[in-house]
Amino acid sequence: MTETLTDTAPDLTPYGGVDADAAWADEVRRLARQRDAVLLAHNYQLPEIQEIADHTGDSLALSRIAAESEASTIVFCGVHFMAETAKILSPDKTVLIPDARAGCSLADSLTAEQLREWKAQHPGAVVVSYVNTTADVKAETDICCTSSNAVDVVASIPADQDVLFAPDQFLGAHVKRETGRENLHIWAGECHVHAGINGPELAERAAANPDADLFIHPECGCATSALYLAGEGTVPADKVKILSTGDMVKQARDTSAKSVLVATEVGMLHQLRKAAPEIDFAAVNDRASCRYMKMITPAALLRSLRDGVDEVHVDAETARRARASVERMIAIGQPGGGE
Ligand code: SF4
């Protein structure tokens, strides 16, 4: 019998049937107290999940908050590699993700096995990986990076040493241009979810809104193509603000622009509109919504807290090696926030 895509494709239907009403919020808070859990939500989560969380932010900042928190359980409302990063930095805590099927197309574009084969082809090369990678890939990595510090991380490596940069090809191209480094080899991965934020669309939206500022979040796989285009001059440089999540919210409070185009996942609009309700924020591409992020539904969060699922495990040796690659990045400085 011929196997079809439908036979093999995983079921990614989100858990449903629960409204994010006041009773739900009360129950979530009660269960979180009972479990001694801190609730973390990534900026690209559904607004109701962001609202109920104790902390909202980007992946690395949330992982660090988790490590410093006194709570014994972390409920990470984000995608799987983010919850893994929290576990890597907090090995003694219980880490739950409300739906373990919430993956990441960018993280999935490089497996540890592929990375080992690539390393074998370039003996002696230093491996630099973006935070959007699995724990297994981080364990094979020499230095982790975010988009904020990718250039600094690569610049810290002796010029005569080959560098393997993975998995995001747009960020890799940006780093290669900035460092002028010929011995930087780039893995051809990308975030397929946001392939829609492309050059012509960005240029067209900017031309149609000449007074608007353009906020580009560099710490997201989906926006690294926009980062590259801004550097190429595809959009007017004086309007382009390349900002981390925190700086994006700060800039929203400070800007005199009446409208802002935002090139990143649409979930970010929620935090920006809260920060500056008088500004008209619009997505460069309103289809830029990550289906994996949106799998963390009110029903999934309730299930997670009620049943203590889905627990994230990273074996001790993988966690130790992965943690070393994150710590090397932090030692170089200014890690920014990851996606
Ligand atoms: S937006 Fe793209 S890079 Fe970010 S979690 Fe979703 S699939 Fe991964």
C-alpha cells in the first residue's frame, strides 16, 4: 500500500474546548500555586496566555528568569526547544510544556546527526549555533548565539579558524556580511512558517506607509530575512529599527511615529499595543503566525497544570554539554534574548 502524507503527518490539532474566561484564569492560578509553578509565556503566545503568565518575554530571558525563580516547577508556554533550554539551565526543576508537539521548523532543520556529519567534513572548525536548536544540537555546539550577539560571537573566534554556522541561513548571511569572513560555512536552514516575510512584501509595505517606523526583531528566526534585507538597503535605513524584544517595547514608548510596521511573529503586537496604545501597530505580514506557538491553548495550559504534563527531559550529559555552549556565549557578552 502506498503511504500518503496524511498517513504519516503528525496530528497537530491543538487542545481545545476551554474558554479563557474568569473561571479558567482562577483555576489556572489555583493549580499553579498548588504545583509551586511559575508560568512563563513567550512573546508569540496567544494574548490570553501572555495575560495569565507570571512573566512574558523572549526565550533566553525567560530561561534565565526560570533559573532564578524559587518555584520548583516551570511551565513554559512556548515551543519545545525553549522549554529544553529552560531545563538545561535549571536541571533540578520540573519543566512542563503544555503541548510537547509544539515544535519549531527552524530547530527541526538541523539534527545532531547532521551536525556531527558536517563537523566530520570540517575538522577543527568551531560550531556556532543559534538558540533555535534542540538540546542535542546545542550539545554538539561550541558556542551558542542569538541574533543580537551572533556577529560578536563569530568575531571572537580566531580569523584563521573555520566556523560552521547553523541553522538559520539568513542570520548566517548577515554575519558573513558583517564580519567579511570567507571561512564561515552556513547551514541552509530557515523558519518555513515565516517565509512569507519577504523582500518585495517588506519594501511594498514600507513604500505604502512612508511615515511608519519599521521594527524588525532580530532575535527571531522569522525576522532574520528582514534583517538581511534592511542591511541590503531594500527598505529605507532611517526608518528601520533593529530591536530586541525589550528594546522594541521601549522604542514603542519613545518613538514619535504614529504608525509602526512590525516584522516579526504577530503575537508581538499584543505587547506593543499594551505599551503604546496610541500608536497604530501593524504586521508586515499578518499571516506570520507560528502554528506551533499557537498550540499552547487555554485547554493545553489547564491540562498541563492539572495532570503535570508534558514533562521535558534532557539527559544529564547532554544538558551539561549544551549548558557549556550557552555559558560560552554568555561569557562573550550581550546575549540578547534569543527568539
Ligand atoms: S516562528 Fe519560526 S523560528 Fe519561531 S518558533 Fe515558530 S517555527 Fe520556530
